Amino acid sequence: MKKLIKLVPAAILVLFISAFTLNKTVSNGYGIGDIAEDFSLKNIDGNMVSLSDYKEAKGFIVTFTCNTCPFAVMYEDRIQALNEKYAPKGYPVIAIMPNNTDVKPGDALPEMKKRAEEKGFTFPYLIDEGQHVYPKFGATKTPHIYVLEKTNKGNVVKYIGAIDDNHTDASAVKVKFVENAVDALLVGKEVEQKETKAIGCTIKV
Amino acid sequence: MKIVLHKTLNRFLHKSLLNYKKCKEVLFNFIVMKLKALFVAILLMASCKENSKITEVVKETTKEVAVNTSETNDVKLEIYDFAGFEQFLNKKDDKTYVVNFWATWCAPCVKELPYFEKLNSEYQSKNVEVILVSLDFPHMYDKKLKPFIKENALKSKVIVLEDPDMNSWIPKVDKGWSGSIPATVIYKNDTSRFYEQSFNYEELQQEVNQFLK
């Protein structure tokens, strides 16, 4: 009993601390249904790109990715495939490189350009200079996908998470999360799986 | 349970293999140098044979038990899917477990590993154990993970979590985990905390100390 009494303050303390750290780990970014603010970021060709430039688009597959994360690299071809499949249908991929390039020189703009040329990226590959955009989204890692639907009110966040359920082997994928989300939106349906989780590289601050 | 069994079997196997080799060596000397003692040798031979039979049996059993264990570079990996791994998040033995999710490709993870290693050795007496959970890609096990473990002489327990359906298991580790690494769970019995962040040694100590009060 005495032991138990001793444990009570300890338990309260632990509760207290975990309450605080919980707040710390919950990101302040967009949730499902939120309106994503437009941005203006530099593309690898030097031009600035905004979502509003895409007059014909029905929505966007905003992809936080980079050169240096092996996870992101594994998904490069699949990101490219997404753009090839969905840009003609009105959902282009907009890739954003969110890392601090002082920490990751391999993600600097010239390196991004090189990688895009090597891989033949057909989508814009933007750099989040000053790292102001990714925190608004609440992106924490690469790759991290946000599917947006263009509405009268703005670009509404409809899906957040991974591209599919198997990072190591594209041929072993069972569920294509992003494709399912965009397919649903294209026929005016609700996205069934709105959020998914995947391992990725922490965005370098 | 699996590991304990596996370890015991391995030890036994190792021992009996050694015995067998030793036995053979001794025998050889015996036959060449002391023909007079031939009858003794024959007796010994019989016992060696028996020994080797045991070895064979154990070998087979080990194969069966350790299906998920791959072995090269002298580093053995314990590989689990999430169902197999979950036990490491649910031990209720009054020990404080520090479970760190990392990968050799994750620079901030590699940077903080020495702190976890230090914690593991310095807090051993305080009933704290570090478990390093590698999320390396399967095709990198031999190329990167094993050499890394060997070169850095990691003392903490290293296990590999190989379960590509991450969306199914990440929330089971912690609902708030977005999936970025490094990430760490510290727990003791039913009290558990999750950290999606990097640590330095002082921060790590501070967190672990909360569990030791």
C-alpha cells in the first residue's frame, strides 16, 4: 500500500509530462478537409510555380520529396508514373523539396535539377526555400503526399500520407492509396482511406 | 521465447560442433602417434560418432526455429514482421526498455546511436535495456546493415523489423507517429512514452530517469 502511495505522484508526473510532449508531437499542419494555402516556389528551371498557375487542374498531388532520402528515391518512378497517369486527368504532381540544403547539400537546387534530368521528371520539382511551405502542410518526412481537390472555396486537402503500401517492391503493392484517392475524387466520390502512415526520412531543418 | 530458444540452441550447437572438432583432432593425433592405443581410439571414435549424430539433429532444429535469421559477415540478424516484433513493446518485467527505430540510411538516426549505446551500457545496472530496431531495406541487410553493426561494434540488442505494410503497424506503435525516423519508445510495464525526435545523451538520460523514479 505504501508503495502504491509512493507511485501516485510519479504517475501524475508521468501523465503531466506525456501531456506536454503529446502537444509537441502533434503537428500543426493541414488536416483532412482543410484548405491548403497557395504558394509560390522556385522550380528547377528557375521559374516560380503556384497552384493557381494550373487553371485547368481539378486538383493536385502535392508530394514532398527529395534526392537524398532512400525512401523517396524508391518512390521516384512511382511519383513519375502518378504524374503521367493523372496530370492528363487534371491531377498533376507538384513535387516540393523541403530540406534545408545546408544540412543536405545533395538536395540543393542544382542537384535537384540533375536528378530530375536523370530521371526524366515530367512534373515541377520545387524547392521550399526558407522552409516556409512544408510546415503549413505539416509534412514531417519525405516522401509525404497531400492530395488536394480544387473547389470554389480553394484547394481542399482530401488525402494525406503514403503513395502505396509497399515501399521496397512496387510489384508487391496491394493498395495504391494515392491512386484510390484521386480515382474517387475524379468520379465525385468520397476518398475512403483519407490518411495513411509510412516510414520516411525526417525533413531536415 | 523464440530468441531464448534460438540462443540456447545456438550455444548448444556451437558447443557440440567444437566438441566434434576437438574430438577429431585428438583422434588424429592418437592414431598417428600412438598405434598402441588403437583400441582406445576405436572406443573414442564411437563416442564421437554419437556426438556428431546429436549435432545433426540440433542443426535441423535450429533451421526450423530460426527461419527468419539470415547469417553472413558473422552478424546474425533477428528479423521480425510486426506481429513477431510486438513482444518487444509489451514486456512487463519491471525493466525500462528504450526501443529506438532507426536505419543505416537515416543520418540523424546514425548520429544519435552512440547515445543509445552509452545509455545501454551506463544504465544496465539500473535495469534499463536498449533495443535498436532497424528499418533498413531487405536488399541492404548484407551490404549495409551487417557491416554497420560489425564496424560500430553495437552492444545493444539489434533487431530488424521487416513489414512493408507500414500503414497497418505504425499507428500500433503510437497513434501520433507520422512515420519519420528516428523515433523512440520508452516504456516500463504499462507506462510508455513515444518520441518522434532526435536525442542527445542528456535528453535521453532525462527521459529515462523519469521511468526510474
